Amino acid sequence: MTHDIVVERLTTTEGFSSMRGEWNSLLAASPANTVFLRWEWLFEWWKAYVSPELSLSVMLVKKRGLLIGIGPFYLTKGAGKSVFSNACMMFLGTKPGCVISEYMDIIYGERDRDEVISAIIAYTVERGLCSEMLLQNIPSDSRSLLALEKYSQANKLSYLTVAEKTSPYIKLPTPYSYEEFLEARGGTLRRKIKTEQRKLSRLNGVILRRTESRDELGRDYAELVRLHVARWKAIDMNGAFSDPLFSAFQREVCGQMLDCGFLELGFISVSGRNIAAIYNLNYNGKVYYYQSGIDMDFNRSMSPGLLLHSLSIRGAIDAGATEYDFMISGPDDAYKKTWTNDTHCLCDVYIATPGVMKIAMLAKGAKAGIKRLFENLSGTRH
């Protein structure tokens, strides 16, 4: 670390709360610019999930007093389901056994990657902050990965990349029309969409709408949760909103996203009855599908989910978005692949002191075991 590079560590919620402007300004200029690294997302996550077992450890990398990098981390006394109980560093927005935020990364300017990541690794080692790092859902094409490996090894840390996951997405070139989008789908999907559109047009009192204000959001958020829980109870599963911490986090962050203009909370209602809801985030030219809910007791011959995605994709095209991202596929998400063959890949990174890595390898059966550890740590986004 050069003399003009300084790392400061934020350890209090009050300090974190003051970072909004600087944080989002740096993110906007970063190759890691996604909605899940916005200050609003990570600050509301921290407020919801903070506990005595967790301590804030946000690293601010400054060069001659100017903020050039942010390590959005916290420390935990152990990885929960890990076989070891060492101090562990993780991304804010991720927690063992919970819903894990996606497209996580270290934040830095275009030219500052090496200075930022080398400073973060060196600072962590010099101060003995932790003996392992579990960094989940980093894009596999992130420029951070090579630097993390390089500077981990330079500091005599062991490094593994494990648990690669896929996130299907639809490319939306510009200019592009919805009709062109439909024409590019397979014949089966195209026919299904048109059939569902005809079914909807035959119903009376159909309203398609989005949440527009904070006054509407309280009622609409409750409806999203109700429809989401109903959809998963129909197949004897718990949805993500059954976790009170997740629900509290989402209630607050939806308000923040609405205020910023990123929230797209849409509904299909028939004769005053909401039959389907979709929760998307529109940020930096990309639309991210995050959650949805369906009234399973309404006309089981219809496919409201198909209609919701079709309508959302039309909206994304009209807004000039370049991608519609379905997010990471889970075991119940085979339908996502019917929309597209294109995928983003995300991976998990495990960094540890050699002794801890050796213990982990022995306990979990080498790299395949470490991969299973990450899979066990990850929650779902049902």
C-alpha cells in the first residue's frame, strides 16, 4: 500500500448512514454499478439484519483524501453452517441461510481496481480482522476476481472460486419493438403469450397498474406479500416473505427504491381483485425481476406469471432498457429458460489463511466440499 492510499473502516450504523451521497456517486462511476450495491439497498439490509453476532466493517479506500473504493463488508463470528467458527468477512446483503443479494462486488473507479483491492486485502491481513472471507454472487466476468486472487496470494492467503450460478436474461437491443421481441421467441412461447393475452382481454374490469406513491406502497406491499405467500403455500413451501427479517428489509427498501425511481411494483387486477403482482427494479438500463405473487384460486386455466413477465418486458423495451434479468435460477425456476438462452454467471469466492483453508479442505473434502459449503450457506429467493 502506497503512502497516499489510506483505508478507513466504518464500524457504526451512524457512520454508514452518512455515506449515501459519496457511496452512490462512486458506484455510478464504477464497473460494478448495480442496484444491489446502492447505499439504499445495503443500508436497509444492515438495519434489518444487524445482530450481536455481526459487526459492520465497511472499508473506505482513499487516495490523497479522495474516495476511490468501497469494500461493502461486515464481520461475523462464524459462517453459521460452517464447520469452523473463525471471524469471517462477508458482503453486506449476504448472510448464511438467508436470501442472498446478487451481483455483489467491491466498488471502485475504472482505473483504481488494483489500488483498491490490494489496499483492502493488505489492511485486512495487517490488522488480523478475520481468517476467512466468503464473498458470494460476484459476476464471473468481474474485473475484481483476478485482483482478489493476485493480492490474496501476495499476502499468503489461499484463494478458491467455487459455486458458479447462472442468471438468465433477455438482451434488448435498441432500437427494438415488442413485436420484434415476440417474433424472436420460440413459436410455443409466442403462442402461449398471445393466448394468455386473449384470455385476459375477455375478462371484465381488468386493470394493469404500478405503484406510484408512498401512499399506495403500504397497501401494495401487503398485497405483494399476500400473493407471494399464497403462491408458495399452494405447493407446501414457504416463500421468502415468511422470514420476518427479509420482509422488514424489503418493506423499507421498496420505499427507498420508489423514492429513487427504481421500483416497478406492478399488478393485474380483475373486478377489484389483485390476481398477480411482480416486483422489478429498473436501474442503469437494466430491469431485474426480483419477486412475484399469484392468486392461485383465480381461474387456474390462466397463467398470470407469463402475462406479468410479458407486460414487464414490454415496459422495459418502451423504457429503452438493454436487459431484462430473471436473476439466479433455483431448482423451481426452469421456466426462466423458456424465455431466453442467454445467461450471466455469478460465482462465490473463498479466501482464507492457509491453516483455515487446510482445515476446511479436510473437513469438507477438498474443493468439492467447499463448493457444497457455499451451497448450504446460500438461501433461496422464493
